[in-house]
Amino acid sequence: MTEKTDVYSAAKRSAVMRRVKGRDTAPERTVRQALTRLDARYRLHRADLPGKPDVVMAGRRLAIFVHGCFWHGHDCARGARVPKQNRDYWVGKVARNRQRDANNHAALAADGWRIETIWACELKDAAALNVRLAALLAENAPRKRDDTLGLIVHKPAHQPLGAKEKSAVADDYQMPTGNLMAGKRGVVTGVANHQSIAWGIARQLATQGAEIAFLHLPGMERRVQPLADSLGVKVLAPVDVTDDAAMDSAFDVVKQAFGQIDFFVHAIAFANKDELKGSFVDNTTREGFLRAMDISAFSFVDCARRAAAMMPEAGGSILTLTYMGSERAIPNYNTMGVAKAALEAATRYAARDLGPKGIRVNALSPGAMKTLSLAGISGGRGMLAKGRSLSAMKADTSMEGVAGAALWLLSDLGRSTTGEVIHVDAGFHIMGFTEDEAEG
């Protein structure tokens, strides 16, 4: 730990220490507000649990601690600082805090609780926090009843995956095996959990022999690592697409590992939840609009430029994900629909610029699917049922169908296709109105 001078006298320091809040801190309130926006239900500071977790979701068996970096010895710049005065006292105090935290976590884990620690320094990026919490909620669904025993059962999520569990993760979807991607290396972004469209695509590419690197949102390592392990993915790196230095670092990791890549999957998008409901005109803010465009559209341009520079002379393939809300005014899709429209236009311009280099650029437009992205849209669940009833096939969009289309475009099978937006939505995009509506 680096040193800094303690400017307070002993009496002043004692008074300051008495005012330090142990609960209801500003970081805690930030996390609670984010959870409330995600419609999560929780209790605060349950005294009957070890460590009195700041946020408790009993039905999900989830305990969240929101820690100050200095007081709990985080490995960040703030956590590494220690006053020069009474240095031994401070080092000892922080060490005792860390040991107490470890003991509390162990006791909770032994009782089947999943523990999540959120550090104060991680709250600066509201978008990243929102995605992280949404993933946490999706992966820790309320416990289900085992009807064969009449009991509520739960498997602690903190345990490492064994060989059988890794196989189960990898076999979530029935993907056809083969060698269409044998000898090819590439990058998949946007994997957050086993319901991510990016995960389904990665699963399909891996079963066809591809060697893959994952670029994921910072703070998602514990969720992405088990998925990566199940596919044998050894190259992972966090990336903040709004930060040039973070992009440089992430792509450097890929370059050092692979040298060249043959394909790149862009599955990154974001819009403020408050702008994904009601009126587009009334609810869209300048800040929210610019952020959605930056993350959802410009990040694709930046990724395409960097990925193309790593592709061989023979060329390669770049793929992004969009949705029908770019073409039609879908209720509540709002700012994201405009960002997706920009993304599709960027796909065509990138295809034009990179075509002479043998690099194909396309977009997939899946129908509504049960993903974290859908969970962030007001009325998202209704979009699933409506998409099924209005589709030509009267069916849900399947992960296998989307991943299969991605395989076509990323493999040599799609060698003459570029600049396209391919709809994989059971025919939802071709429909006008239903027969019942026509008869009425």
C-alpha cells in the first residue's frame, strides 16, 4: 500500500471515525437505486446473516456487499493508499476488515448463499453497473420447487463448475457439429450469460471447430469464465467500448494470442432504461441519446476498424446484431431503435469500405428472445408473445436458428454475401396483419 500523510490529530481522527457510516452510504444507495430500476425486490442489512449484507434477496439466495475501497482493502488506487501517521494501525485495521469479510463470505457460502461484492470505484459507470446487476438477477433466479420431493431446492452458484456441469453449460442448445470453422480464429463480444445471443453464436462456432476469444464487459469475469471454460476458450479480456485505451488493451490481448483473426462478432448495445418506455419524443435525453449511439453504433465502427486490421489478406467476416425496431416503430424500443438504424447503416458503409479487402460485413436481425437486453425494455416479456403470434411461422425465434445464420455468414458458406441485414425471426418481419384482423 502506498503512503499518505494523516493530516488529523488523534482527537480529530477519533471524531471523524465516529462519523463514518457503516450503512446507507452513498455507494449503497446507488446500487439500491439501480436494482429498483430493474424491478428487483430486496431487503437491507439482515442482522441474522453473517456480515449483515447491504442488500439481500432471499428468494434468489443472493447477498450483495457494497464496500468502500479503502476500508476493505480493494486492489485499486484508493484501496492501496494508507496514511503515514499510525501506519501500523491502519494496515492492521484494513487487514482485520478483510479477514472479517472473508469469514463472513465463507459462512454465507457454506449456507448456500451467492455472494457479490461491489466496490465503490466500480460505480462510476452507471451503464456497466446496470448490465452487471441485470446479469446478476438473470443468473440468480428465484429458487424453484422440486415437485418430485415437494421441496424448494437451490444449488449454490458460487461453486466452481465440475466436468459434468461444464458439459451441461455447453449443451444448453443443440448445435450441429462439423468442421466449417476449423482452423479459423476470431472474437465474440457481448457474452453475459447462457441466454446471450452472443453465447449461442459462440457455442455454434466452437462446435464447428473455431478458436474463440471473448471480449466482455468489465466486472463480468466471474459470469463469463465458466462459459468460456465450457468451450475451451482461453483468451478473455474486459473491454469498455467507450474508452480508447481500454479498446487498445483488449485488442492487444487478442493480437498477442492469435496474431490474425478470421471473424469478429459485435454484440454490444445499450440505452438507458428510462428511455426504453413510453414516448420516444418525451423521454429521450441528449445524454442518453449520445450514449446509446456511442455504445450501440460507434462501437461497431471502432471494432470493425480494429478487427479488419488483424485479418489476413484473404479477408474475413464481421457480424453485428440488430432488431426490427430499426425499421418499424416498436413500442418502448425508442432510442435503441434509432441506434440500431444507425448500426445497420454503418454495416452497409463498412461493407463498402472493407469489401475490396475481402472482408464481408453483415448484420443479423433476430426476433425477440429471452435475453438481458429484452429484460431492460418496458413490456419486454409481451414482445415475446406478440412476436410469436404475429410471426409467419407462429413460433419463437430459436437460438439454434440465429446461431446457424451466424455460422453461415461467418464461415466460407457466406463468401458472396455482404452488406446485408438478415432477419431470423420466424417471419415476423414480413407480416402486415393477422387473418383475424383481416376478417374483422
